[in-house]
Amino acid sequence: MGVHDGCEYATGLMDAVSQQNPPIYNNNQVNPAWDRIMNELKRQPFEAQRERVHAICQLLAVEGEQAAILNGEMGCGKTMMGIAAAAVLFSEGYRRTLVISPPHLVYKWRREILETINDAKVWVLNGPDTLRQLLKIRAESHTKPNVPEFFIIGRVRMRMGFDWQSSAVARKIYQRQNVAETEAMPSRSYISTHQYAACPNCGTMVTDDEGNPVGFVFFMASNERRTSCCECHSPLWTLKRPGKTKSQEEVIHKEICKIPTIGPKTADKLLSSFGSETLSAMLSDNVFEFINLMDDNGDLVFSDRQATRMERALAKQVFSFGQGGYQPTEFIKRYLPDGFFDLLIADEAHEYKNQGSAQGQAMGVLASKARKSVLLTGTMLGGYADDIFYLLWRALPNRMIEDHYCYNANNSLGSAAMGFMREHGVLKDVFKETSSGNHRTAKGKRMTVHTSKAPGFGPKGIVRYVLPYTAFLKLKQIGHVLPSYEERFINVAMMDEQASAYEYLSQELTSAMKKALAKGDKTLLGVVLNVLLAWADTCFREEEVLHPRTKEVLVFVKPVFSENDISPKENELIEICKKIKH
């Protein structure tokens, strides 16, 4: 779907590929109706972006494929193209779009959707009211929306599963026990009571695999697997909240106290002034509105110094106000019909390529609930063939099953992934021959084989799984739409106190690393490199370096600057800005 240049034989190679695999879209196949839709958007895509949107929509709406992949460099406007594609596909009957976003870009997606599409309706499934919104969405699932609807969920919130516990009622069984006669005491009998687990719905006794009744205490303590009643098939388990249930005020009070400069008293004052609902909406929707809080007189609640510290912390902080462990993906899987979402847009799709990733499995579930999928990524391949296997299986299961990459008898894709690697990737078989001693007639030898993967993805795999579904875009293909810039290296010397602390840090870490290497331990190589590269820019906070395995403190350095001090690099930047201004 895309054309590249870059080598002496590029033209000939592309001609051969085009003959064997003709593109489904080229520049002279513009759909006028789709072009008019893009012309009506509040923000207009560039010409190169339009072409990729046409190609994606052609693949999904006309060719009928399950998924399309948009592989673009950083800064190419993949978000814009995904929104434009959803707007075009709305005219083809794709009314509901589910967006899986990185957690820090959830509200950027919402903002860009509202700034691009007229009358778009956006649901953010990333806050404390997600379950309530999903219940409302399910209640309205029978109606067809007359405007484009977008549902945005953060990648972290997309996990599968929930907390549960066994559920049963205690059923008492009375048994008469006979005691044999002895010389000291005649025979007698007594009534014993036993409590067994029973179904809360029909009262049927819970039995084990051998048909014996299960004790109530033992059953309630067993949480290895979820079971159901053998008579009425009601579940013998129930959802539970992890830990003690707290009120919304208590949850928000606890989260607010994590923000710098805010203690329990300030948190109480904020809750009494603004209420839990308002604060919850700010912190889960747009945390930077919280910094600019104003009182009834129109004065800012926080000082400039407080706002500076809070802004640094809030840029990296994630708030979670949800009660209970029921995940949105689990709700969508169980209670929304297949095809409820017409289009799935997975931003940073390469994050879902790992085999055992809970987020990757959740993405696969959501893709199966949608009619079509669009994957946005800048690094589709990581160098190995199996980097793309599970992503393809989650987005294009029909194609993978067609090529016989299926689950085995153990309900695992491991053998299919290995087969994919052997056919399209590179595997190294390392043979090792060792002597196992002398026998009576000959010397014994033992051969062991170790197989490991190596970088590489074959042309057959690219032609089969990449080119037919992928539209490529480089930043230079968009044109001269960005201002020119010049890069210059400026060497900024550290202050004496800063340089002294850095020297101490370097000596201590280097010494610890050499001792570890002498013992064959290489775990400190990355730690030492990362700390020494980053410390000069982060010396406004304490630095405590721990051994990654033993958690032993290797070195501790106090902060050199306070929060409001200007570092040498910041001072140099300020001077440059002053010169440019004048």
C-alpha cells in the first residue's frame, strides 16, 4: 500500500512487487464522497495523510479485510489519520469507534476528536464512573447513533479479569453416631452436626470429583477455580472488592494527599470547598485543571511555587478512583454484543505484540468484538519475526487460521509461533557435543541442541502479512509543513558542588560494578550507565541506587538543588531565550 525509495535497485524491486501484488489503492483512485467528508472536517489532513486514509478505508470498506495497519514515523499525525478514517467509515456504516490509547494520551484523543469532527460524541472509559457508563451504553445498544461515537479507553485500564471468591450457603447435616459398648460404659448414641457447602440458588449439595460432599469452611477457603452448581448451573462464586470498601471522599482524600504540597488538612479543605465529584472529575479527566483551581473570589488556590511542584508531579502521576476490580474489557466481553463497536483503533499497537501480555490479550478480545480494526504504530517490527505473530493473530485471526497457525491440543499458540518463526524468521540451532565417558567397546558422546531466535524477517512473510495490510508514511513525504530547525551542541559545565557529588556517585557505582563483574554478575552494567547519564539532570532530588536483585543500597546522594533552584543547563537555556527575544 506504500512506496519507498532508498537504494539503487528500489525502482526495479518495487515494479516486481507491484506486478505480483498489485496495490489496492493508488493516487488516481480517489473516492469523491470520501474526499468531501474530509473536506468538511474542522481540521484538514495534509495530502499525504489523505492518501493513507483513502488506502485504509479502501482496504476495510471495499476489500472487506479485517484490519489495516498504519505505519508512520513519529510526528506524521497518526492520531489525525485515525480520526479522519473513522469519519470516512461512518458514512459506510461504521458508527461506533473504540479507541485503545496509551494512558497519558486518553484526553489528547478526546480533544483532537472534538476539534476535528463536527457533532462527534465522545465517551471516556478511563475514570471512576467507567462501569456506570458501560451499563448506560449497554442499555442504549439497540439504538443506532446518528453521529460518530467514540469510546476511549486507556491501555492500563484495559486489563482482563476481576477479583472473585467462592460463594455458597452452609447446609447442616445431622448424623446419629453409635458408640460401642465397653466394660465401663454401656452402648449409647449421639447426634453430630456437620456443615457442608450448598448452592445458594437451589440448595443442591456441592460435591467433589468423587461425589463426596464438600465441607462449607473448606469450600469457602478454596479459590483455585470457579465452579458452578451441577443441578441448576448457577455460579458458585461472586465478585469481591479488593480490601475494605471506602467512600468516594476517602478515596479522593487519599489520592490528593499524594500530590506534593498537599497534606491531610489541605485535602479536607479542598473537599469541603469543591466537593468530591468536582475533584474526581478534574483528576481523572484533566489534572492540569486542578492546578488552576479558583476560590469563590476568583483567586488561585495554589501559589506559583505550589503549582510548579504539582505540575511536575501530575505529569507522571496516575490516579485510580475505581471501587472494585471488575475491568472494562471483561464487561465488554461478557455483556456487549459482538460487532457493537464497528471500528477499533489501537494506538501504539506494537505494545500489544507480546505473548503473555495481559494488555495484549485484552486487545485481542476487544478486536474480536469489533467489526474492523486499525492499528497505528511507528515500530511495527522489532527485528524478530515473532514480534508480529501475536499482533497479527489478534488483528487478523482469519488470515492466520487460513495459514494453519492455530491453537494446539493444549490450547496454546506456542507451537504455531515457533512454526511462524521457522517459516518466516531466523532460528539458530546450536549443537554441543560432550564426552560422557568410556564404555567397554567405544567412547560415549552426547549431543545437545539449543534453539534460539535471531533477528530477521523473510520477504515471504513481508509480502504475505505486511504489504497487503499496511500503509506507510514518512515525515518527509508530508512535505515542508514544519519549520526548519538547526541542531547545535552546547557543552555546559556542572557547578562545583554538582561535579563533586557526581564524582562521588561515579566512583561508588564503578567500584560496585567492578566487584560484581569479578564475580560474573553483569546486572549492574545497565544500572550504572542509566544513573550516571541521568543524574546530572535530576539532582534536584535524592538519589538512592539499589541493586536490582538484592535490593542492597549501593550509593545514596543528597539533592544538590532545591525544587526552585536554576540548574546550569536551565540557566543556559534562559540566556539563549533572552538573546533570541532581543
